[in-house]
Amino acid sequence: MVQTEENVRTYAKYLPARIATVFGGVSERLQIRALRSGADLVIATPGRLLDLIGRRHGDFSRLEFLVLDEADRMLDMGFLPQIRRVVKILPSRRQTLMFSATLSKEIEALTHEFQNKPVMVQIGRRANPAETVTQLVYEVAGSLKPSLLIHLLRDPSFNSVLVFTRTKHGADRIAKRLAAVQIPTATLHSNRSQNQRLNALKAFKSGAVRVLVATDIAARGIDVDGISHVVNYDFPMHPEDYVHRIGRTGRAQAIGDAISFVTPEDRNALRSLERFIGRGIVRKRSEDFNYNAAPSAIQERKESHHLTSPKSASSQKNRPWKANQYGRNRRPRGGRRFGGR
């Protein structure tokens, strides 16, 4: 969202265009002012836009062009009902453009819902990653992935690294492990506020942090020059996601590396990917990494589970009752209460 705004302002630098940005997670005051004063181009997320339109901030009756960017991801994230509401509000006479990295059956259905006689323009083959990206697979046990990542990051050539995880909690765990060994890291996922995401991107772009750990959805649309390595810490479930992930490096004919950690459970997904892109991916082993080591992460996970797991029913039953300030008996905090005030 913010990167789209930055690019638009760069392209329109010498044009008398008024640009408004509308998105959640930040104050709406400046956004309302921009809409009320009139804008030639509005860059918006559907939720905040619907909110402001519902409160009569902004007049879209003369809109001429509607662009739905990252249409496939908006569909995945459940934004379709909001998109339909936005489209219903806008003038029927307009030109609608839909940008999508993938073209699923669902996306094709939307083209006929939102567009009249749509024409498809395809730039490059969807199954073709950038030719300047070196693709490598490291086969490793799942329990050894944290140690292997830290081992690889000791190489100074890994100077700007984007790490993909499947979940936001996984991203936080990796960032914590890297911080523990003094590797500057930022995270990008849906649990982070808008300002936290902006600060993470800013730190990564400036080089203040070497590593950005992100989920697929949060990282969609990341446009950062000079990413040296993309690491698929969790192997992507869909081949299209793989192509999109590794496209973050090797841009504009620059050279980059895409590394994928593959566990035994990921082998079927790897074979599907190789069929999709029409070629095999080189397997590689780090010669000085101990693949037979007992991972410390297993013990840490057990200790963390031991410290945070809920008490058993028997231990709750044996906990003593206490009298509160009114003389009534109650369980200590953490015990379950049923009925009563």
C-alpha cells in the first residue's frame, strides 16, 4: 500500500496530480482532508475506504478508472465482500483493471463480474522465475531449520535477506532466535500495526536490519532493491507462491539467490513445483553444517511448552481456596469460575 503510493508519487513527480492515500491502522484525519479537498488519484484499502465513504467523506460519482491490485491475494484474504460493496458504489461507466500474479478460476470469474468484455494481458510466463535468480534446495529436518538458517547467515554475502514463513507466530519465533545471536531482524505480518510494518520496511531498506521475516500475505507487493537472498524457511504450499516469493530478488537483471528449506514432508510439494516450472532445482548441502546435531531448538520448545502450558485438572483441583475482601471464598486467579458474580 505505502510502496504503491511511493511509486505513484515518483511517476507523477512532474504532473499536477493530487494524490490521496486511505488505509487503516493510522489516523484518518489527513485522509479525510485529502478526500474532501479533491483528488485525482486515490490509493486505498477497501475497509477504510468503505468507512469513509459511509460517512460521506469523498465523492466518487465522476470516477473514470478502477484498479484492483493484487486481486488474487485480496480474494485469499477474504476481501471479496468489501470489494463488491466498493464496486457497487462506483459509477457503472468506468474502465476496470485487475492486476494479479496468478489467474485462478476464481479470479477469472471475478473478471466477468466486475468487467465488461475483459481482455487479458500477460507479461512473462507465470511459471518462469527470473533467470538471474539462482535456485537452491537444502534438504533438512524440520527441527534443524533454525540452526541451518543461523549458519547460512554467518556468510557476509547474505547482506539483505527476506525470509518467508507460513505463519505469523513462526515469523516471531525466527526473529527471536536471530536476535538472540545478534543478527538484526525485523518482522512483517498481520499482527503488526501499520506503523510497525512501515518501520520494519524502512529499517530493511536502509540496511539497519539484515533480515526481514515475513508471511506471504504481508510481504505481497514488497518492492525493495538489492535483496541478496530469499529464504523459503517454510516451503510454499502453492507453486505460484514460490514464483512470487523468489521474484523479490533478481529484479531488473540483478543477481540473487533463492534458498528453500525442504523437509521430508515437503518433498511432494517440491516435485509439484518442479513440474510447474518445468525444471529441477539443484540440491545443496552446507559442508560445514552438522546435519546430525541434536537441535537446541527442540529443548527450547519443550521448556517453553512446559512454562506456558495450562495446569492439569488435578493440579487445579488441589489448589487452595482463598478468602476475598468480602469474606467469600474464591479460587486464585487463573481458576475457572461458573455462574455468580
